[in-house]
Amino acid sequence: MNFNDDGYAAMLLTMALSPDREEYARPYTVQEFRRLEAAVRKSELRRPGALLTSDISALMIYLGLTEEEGYRAYTLLHRTVPLSYALESLARQGIDVVTCYDADYPARLRRKLDAAAPPFFYRCGNPALLNGPAVAVVGIQGIKTDNQVREVLDRLVRDAARCGYTVITGGELGVSRVAAKLAGDCGGALLDVLGGGMAEHVHADGIAELIATDRAAAVSLVHPETLFTIPHAAARNRVLFSLADAVFVFNTDGRRGEGEILQSRCCDWVYAWEGSPQCRALIARGAIPMSSVKNTPFEDMSRHWNSSNAEQLNMFDLL
């Protein structure tokens, strides 16, 4: 993994170096980092990489930080040895880190999320899958996948694979795992955007084989050894939606932020399954009922997604 100074500074400022160890200084959130980044660009420093050689006084003078915040930034920027050990450990597991200053950072994340785009993420597998055409399948565990859902899901995944679209899932049990297996069985490609448990997930049967043959990739915003949580899932959903040409929500518990994501237009084409009560709430907020496109060929839908003049109507456009 080769990083420029800007990317290295971003990792030092924002990355948790272990899943559970208490840090001497709390890493920056996305919002905190973007504010700092904006202040750096307006200052004589110009680039985040210049922070690597700045002392506390310089951080306070050039960026207007308080002494407490200057100490926090300085402490984070001097975690170079622990960061090197952490990156080496990840590399041995086949996991690398992509920062927003790297050439292969997905253009869709920059365009769709703008200032909310993550400064870095963890990645394992084929990097090309993060930049190609893709459809996302969204669902949670604990909800039975009935025959009607499986029929629609099977058709969607097989058609997507036939047309060269990667299938994106959240990696959870339920429709996500069903979609992942279907993608593997029919020769398609898979991208899992995870809310935790990456280190275990990428070595599990099925996904490991797909990664080994460049047919799969996995990404995570949290440390690969961090366990799955609902807040992590809500944060990753913004990335999941942003990487997809279209998103198909089969069920949800209403706690993963889909409504807010729909409002913010991370993805212009969001379809929802009417059989789920929470999905009906999404339809009321602008998602497209899946029944309305039940007999529409995948090729026709994909042409519509890629049309420069076609946009999904959202109720928030009317406010």
C-alpha cells in the first residue's frame, strides 16, 4: 500500500488503529475531518500532508485551533509507528486501505456524498468492482424470505449478472446472503459493503473463493475486527446506496437510515418491496414500488437509469 502525504495524514487523523483499544486522542469523525481539511486549504499549509511536519503552535496559528484541539491533532498525527503496524497486519489478511486522496477512490462517492464522503475505507478484493455498473440488494436478517421475494430476487440477480452489473449487498443474513449466493452461482460479481465483521466475512466460505477469482470485493468503514452494529449499518448504507446505479430494498427495520438516504439522493433509483410495512413507508417518501416494474426487462430499466434526462421524482423535490 503506497500513500501520498495527504492520504497518510487522513489515516492518522481519522482511523481507529484497533477495534477496541482506547486511543490517547479520539480520531476525527468525517465531519470534523472535512472541517479541518477546509481550514487547511484556506491556510498557508494548503494540503493535509503539510500537517505531518507541523507542531502544536503551527496547528493553532494556521488553523485557529484551541490548545486542546491542537494537542489532539498533533497526537493523532504522530501515531505513525502504530499505524504502520496496523497496515502491515491488515495487508497480511489481504485487506488494504483506500483514502480519498487515492486515484482509485470511487468517483461515485465523491460525487454523491461530497463532504460526507468517508476520508478512507477498508477494502478487500477486486477494486474495479467499486467503479463499475451495479445494483444493490438491501434487506435485514430475521425476516423470512418467501417464495415471491425469492422469485423476484432470482430474476434480478441473474439479469444483473447477464448484463455485466455487480450485485451489491450489505453482507447480512437474509436477502443479502441469498443475493450473494445467487450472484456466485450464476457467474456474476459481488460487492459487500459491511457494517462490521469484515475480517471474518472475507474469509468465509463462498466469499473467499469469489475474492480469490476477482469476482468479489468487500469494503468497510469500520475496523475489520469491529463487530456489526446498527449504527455501523446505517453509516455504511450511505456508501452502499452511493455505489449503486439502482437499489432494491426488500425489507428493513426503519433503523438503517434509508428514508434519510432517499431524501439526500445518494441514489436516484430506489425500488421498494410493497410486502414490507417499512418499505411501504419508503414508497410514500418517493421509492418506486417493485410491482410497477415487475414485467420490465432489466435492459430497459438500466437504460433508464443511465439516461441523462431521467430522474426519479422524490417528494422532497416538491417542498
